[in-house]
Amino acid sequence: VVPDAIAFTNAAFPFTASTTHGIFAGAQRLHWHHALELNYIRGGTGFILINGMKLPFEQGDIIFINSNDLHRAYETEDLVMDVLMFEPSLLAIDLKFDPDLMAPFRMLDKVDKRSPVHAELSGLLQRMMDENESGGTAYMSLIRSDLIRFLSLSNRHLSAPMQENKPIKGRGMHALKEVLRTMELHVDYAWTLQELSDLTHLSPSRFSALFQQAVGTSPHHYLIQLRLTQAVHLLETTDHKIIDIAESCGFRNLSNFNRLFKQHVGASPSEIRERANAGRPSIISSKSVNPFDKQ
């Protein structure tokens, strides 16, 4: 099992920054990557699951996601978020002088707008966004220097949070990643709880509890989300018939597929295809179903 690869435009400067509105279809799946990630909440509310820890966020919050952290975000209302990603190698030289520069990523914490250092940190994030967009003279050096200051200030002002439950680590995390990749590769298969738990060498009850903590929903419900994400992709990128797409994604009943699609995506399959033909991206609604409701 390998982490997702992040496509950096400049291989010599592995840094990228963008602004997202809502939760796009591809981001609905639980995922992990080697790159470090910073999220700045420009507007709206939601929460993120990181290694089984639920971290609510609102406008102004800054979130740290470490290399290989298992995570997925949920929107609750009008989410607009800046996403900055970079490889740890970008700061390799500086880490020799300050080995704790990456400490904020290990704390499973966030910077909220009440922090005394928040204004400077949000300003540094905006400057990095602007420099990355403009690509002006020496922009890489300016981004790198702002990033070092950002992480140094964060390390000074953040402390390990009080946590109601502990993050998932070690064997449990590795087992979950194996199962998630297997489910993604075989979304059309009618997985049973017993079959999935057998892949982890855990009992069905222990596996189900671990999965619920990490993903925020049951294995069955998450499989439906994976299938619908794949269906959206096929609707947008192919001219296959809707009934054939439904079957290839593991739905044997077209009416059930249409019902679940409308419930989770917020639009019908034909409407998604029309949006794709018009050049508009689709967003899977994370507000239509609360992942912490009983499934």
C-alpha cells in the first residue's frame, strides 16, 4: 500500500496552493499522502477526521495534516478553504538546525482565530498563496522563508491538545490503509463485514469499531460513497450508459442507484452528466448525510 502521489508543477520546488469551495467528489474518500498539508478555513464550517480524531473547524481556523495521516474533511455549511501542500524535503536543510520545525503537524491540533499569533500566521499563508500565484522573481525563496517562519511561530504557540480519545496508530492504522486500498480497487465487489475484517486479522466487532472511528461511518456506508464517487467520475469522463455505470460500480438495481445517488450527490446521474458536458465540476454533498448518524 502506497500513499497518494501529489502532482507538483515544479519538481524542484514541491509546493502547491489552491482554494476549494465545498468538498469535491475526489476528496470524499479517506486518503493519505507523503506531502504535508495546511488548511486555512476562509469561510463556512465543517470538521476533519485525522487518524480517527474528529477536529471541528470554522472560519479562520488553521489545520495541520502530517505525512501519511489518514484523513477526510466534511462540510457542514458553505465551506471555502485554502489548501497548501509541500514535501518535507523542501525544508531539509532547516530541519538540521531545528528538528522540531515539523512539530505542529504531530500535535493533531489547529490554530483558531483567538490565538494571539493567528493574524501573523494567516498573513503568512496569504503571502505564500500570492507568491505561488504570481511566480515572480525569487518567489520560491520568499515562499520558503515565509513557510519557515509560519512553522516556527506555530511550534512556539501550539501545545498538545486535550483529547477525549487517542488517535489510531501502529498496526491498526496499517491494517485500515490496507483495507481502504482494497475497497477502492474493488468497489464493485459485494464486500461483507466478515471479509473486510479478515483482511485485517481482527474480529468483525473490533474492525467495525476501528473503521467507524477512523472514517466516521460504517464500512458498508463508506463503500457506497466510494461507488458513488467512481460513478460521478465515469459520468463526467465517459459516454457509457447510466445503467452500465451503475452496474460497473457495484449497483445491481438501477432504482436503488438513482435513489442513493440523489441522496448523497444532491443531483441525479443525468444532471451530473449535463453539468460535465457544460464544463462545470460536480460536488458530492457532505451535508445530505451526517456520517455520525446511525447507518
